[in-house]
Amino acid sequence: MKKIYYLKTCSTCIRILKELNPSDDYILQDIKNEPITVKQLDEMKALSGSYESLFSKRAKLYKEMDLKNQNLVEEDYKHYILDHYTFLSRPVMIVDDQIFIGNSKKNVEAAKLAMHV
């Protein structure tokens, strides 16, 4: 599978997409207009190892809901990501059987290498 989950209103996601310059065989999914399904999230979890690794602790709602002071478990992370797109650490880039989560420079470079091999 070749897919990128992103948010088209996020300037960082847009900048990274331009930098990655994915070929036409990549599926781009704007998670605000096309919410993530349980099946898609489970596929991401299978590649990443946990729902927590897909969860963004930088999300505004994370602070507003005071989630940092709660003892969250895997099912909680799954629930919040499915409940609101802002909880997915973005972008998520899937290149065959590899997953790259988030916008760190190191992660984006690794995704770029995997995409253009």
C-alpha cells in the first residue's frame, strides 16, 4: 500500500507533501474530509505497533481535555483518534510495509528515501 494521511488545512502537511512529491500511485487522504475508518486505523497500528505511536500529544484538544493527567491505555488512544482527526499525529506515510508517523525532519527524510527507491 502507498498512502499518505494528512490534513489539507495544515501548512506543515502541505509543505511535507510538496517535499515528498509522491507519485500518482500514492493515495492521499485528507483526514478532515474523509475520516479515518476503524480498518484503516487498525492497519496503521499493525505497522506501527501501537495506537499510542499514532497519537498526537501536541493536539490542542489533548491540552483542553486535560488528557495528560489521565492514565490512557491503547483503547483510549484508538477511541480519541477515531473520535477526532486532530489526535492523529500527521502526516502518516505508508510505503508498502513501512510506516512513517509525524513531521520530524528525520522521519520525513526516511519516508522520502523509501518512496523514491
